[in-house]
Amino acid sequence: MKLRRLPDTELEVLKALWAAGGETPRSALEDTLSSHGWATNTVNTYLTRLTKKGVIACRKLGKSNYYTPLVTREEYQAFEGRAVLDQLFGSSLKGFVASLAGDGRVNQAELEELQQYLEELKEGK
């Protein structure tokens, strides 16, 4: 399956599924997403779209539908991160980090954490 960027609303539904951790009944998703103020039909529309895109699976059991994410949070984050990096920084990781550091969003502890991670990558961990 080729991933595509999801609209924010559909991403919220997918995040709720990730948080639920596995096969989840629609009613539980509606409860989790209630803070958005979406009608039942709206939630159903988002679930149908995500199913058609191959991002989630739907299994009917009795009168209830159960949904399972087919894309992990990590897979989607990697896809989305790479897409943003490519689109805004021309694949320049250095440019991305420089933009964050330039406005003070990266503190010394985060730089040290990043350095440690880069060292681990070099060592093949």
C-alpha cells in the first residue's frame, strides 16, 4: 500500500485507533472522539474513507463494526516526516534542524539526545 497524507480529521480517527490498541468497536471510537463534536454519520464517513484507503480494516461482528489500524503510528510518522522534510527542506535534514535551532526551539538537552541518536545510527544500533 502506498501511503498518502491524511486530512487532519481522518488522522484524528486513526490516532484514536492507535490509542485504543487493536481491534476497536465503532461505539468505543465514537466515545473517544466525542470531544470533536462529530455526529455519528461523520465518524462513519471518516471510517469508510480510511477503510477505502487501506489504512484501517473493518470487520463486522453481529450488528457492530470493529476497526483495526493497518498502518502503525511509526510507519505513518516516518512517511509524514519524510514528506514534510522533502517538501519544505528539499530533503535537507540539516536545514530542518537549523530552522528549529534558529528560533530557540531546540535546547541543549535535545541537541545532546539528537547527537546520541546519531552516534547510535553510526554504530548500527
